[in-house]
Amino acid sequence: MITAIVQGWLRIAFWKRVAGGFLLGALLGWLLGPVAQTWFAPLGTLYVTLIKMIATPLVFFAVLAAISRLHGQGSVMALSGRTFLWFAVTASLAVMVGLGTAMLLQPGIGLGELSAASDYVVKVVPSPVQVLLDVVPANPFAALAEGRILQVIFFAGLLGFALVKLGDKAARLRELAGEASDAMIQVTRFVLEMTPLGTFGLIAALVGSYGFERLLPLGWFVLTIFVACAVHIVVVYGGLLLAHGLNPLRFFKGAAGAMQVAFATSSSFASMPAAMRAISDNLGVNRDYVAFAVPLGASIKMDGCGAIYPAVTSLFVAQYFQIDLTVSQYFVILLASVLGSFGTAGVPGTAIVMVTLVLSAAGLPLEGIGYIVAIDRVIDMMRTMTNVTGQMLVPVLVARETGLLDVEAFQRAAAVDGSLAVGDHTRT
């Protein structure tokens, strides 16, 4: 009986199960109010903890296995350069979308007197030199234990190149790295089946604890962020896919599972396993390239948090304080957002750090951030979904340009069922 129920549950498309958990969680959170936080938050906490548990070893073994299978450093450098270029291009487009949307909707006008959060403290932005130094782990085991993804990527890549250099001497170790990567992929499938339940707990707790009274004063600002992110995902990402001869609907079907995980968890790090499986198993991107590109993107590719959000917030602050921005200030916002998203890689609270950096660069009042931090968790859902969608888009574009994309798999798998993005139970 239980087996039949489980099999029936698994036969439902993954995105439908996640959507059901989301809707049920939102309904119960609205009906129960703050008590939903007490009852259902542990489900969400357990889910996010499980995701974090698998993310670091998954990245380590995936990067190690991928690099150790490469024939030379040149291919890695060429792919890295192309990937970084698309990161910068899409980030620039995201800033322009954010600025354009904020100019049109004007979220900072007509608000009256806002009250700043009492616990808000201005973030300290680290220097670019310090950020670069922090990429190299003083203790690689500590980096693994603490989940410092950029440091994990650096050490795994260095170890992978060593295995390539050793040649046949390290053949067995390269094989073992591949087997460990496969094992972590299977563990990922198991954990990601918890997504509908985790989504239910996260959304129920969020809706129950927030209510509408905290959103109404800044509802237009929230709407502006959501509209800007939606335009960027549909128009910009969709247009880039069309320009590469790829059907955007197929991409979004294949990426839907990971996008749902990102929206529910508000964490690029927690969404990384789902994103890796989405574009490798469901969208046909070369698995070795995915192992490098997606973890890197989860650290530095932040179209929502690092581009759209600072752009919209900058105009919000300027409009609220009735400051007329100059052309040079708009340029500074664009440049600071694009470069800052790379420069704050791995820094906790990236979105607030990015806003602090951009406002400082543009000479705008930092106290404006204090007015919006109370609703940050609601905004973060859409910001993170935009981040993760971009982290999946760029590898698809680069794979298409370099012959690393199985176009037939892209067309076939995405058209069948988006649930393959997080676990196909028929695969071995």
C-alpha cells in the first residue's frame, strides 16, 4: 500500500509536486498566521540543511572529476573566458532592465515617511584584493567543512590539474573521483525528492510570519523588483536563447524544477544541485562543463541580487530623497553593479553588500537601505530565482557556442517533463 502511494506520488511531474507544496503552504500560512512559523518552519529548515549537506561534496567531486578528465589547461581557460564574458554581458543587461523598470514604475515616489529597521547596520564591503585572497583556502579541509564554494572550486581544480599532470600514475585516483561524483549525484536525487515538502514548510512559515501589513507600505517597490526580474528572465534570457537558435520554452521547461527550488529557498547555494542536474540531465549540457560553470555561477553570477536589485534600489533611494541622478551616476551604477557582483563573490548577504557598494559609489544616502531590509526575504525569492536562471542560462549558451550542447537532448527531454531537472527515476 505504502509502496503504491510512493510510486504514484513519484509519477506526478516534479514541478507539479513543488507547485502543490507551494500553494498549500501559502494557503495554510495565510489561514494560520504566525503560528505557521512554529509548526512548519522546521520542515523548511530540514530541507535547506539537507541541501547544504550535499552541495559542498557534490561540487568538490564534480569539479575534481571534470578537471581530471580534461586533456589540457587550454580548453578550461577558453571555456572560462567565454563563461565570464557572458556573465558580464547578462549582468549589464540586467542592470539596464532594473534601471528602466524603476524609471517607469517609480517605486520611491509618494511613499510619505518610512521608518527604518531598528537593527539595520551598514555592511562593510571588503576590498577587491581581500576578496581575491579569500579565494585561496589556507586550509582546504576547513573550506570543505564550512562550505566556502569558491575555495572548494579552487582546491578541487588545482587537484584535478595535478591528476592530469600525473597521467597514468593517477589513473585509479581519477577513476575514483568519477565514481565519487556519480555517488554524490545519486545522493542529490534522493535529497531533492524532499523539495515539495521543503517548499511547503518554507512558504507556509514565510507567509504566516510576514502577513500583508509589512508589505503594503513598500508594495510598489516589491512589485518593481518582481516585474524587473520577470522581464529579464522572459525577454532578455528568452531573446538570447532565440539568438542562439534555441527554443526558450524548452529551456524554461527543463529549468523549471531548479527555478522552483531557488524561489522557495532564496539561496543560490542551496539551488546549485538542482541547477546542475537541470542543465546536464535535462537540457543536454556537457556534464564536465556543468561541474565547473554552475558552482562558479552560484558564487559570482547574481543578475537578481547583484544587478537588478542594486539598480532598482538606487533609483528608489534617489526618488525617495528627491535626488536627480546625472548621466555619470547612472554609469557608475551600471559599472559598480557589474564589477561588484564579481568582487563580492562569497561574501555573506550579497544583495545588501551590493546595494551598499552601489549606493556608495553613486553618492546616494546609505540610510535608504534601512527602509527596505524588513521586506528583504520576500524580495529575495524572486531575486534568487533570477540568479539561478542566469546561472543555468549562461552554460547553455556557452555549450551551444562550443559544441558542448546535445541539441537533441535539449529538444527532447525538456519537451517531455521538467521533473527530469531534479531526478529521473528511470536513469541508472
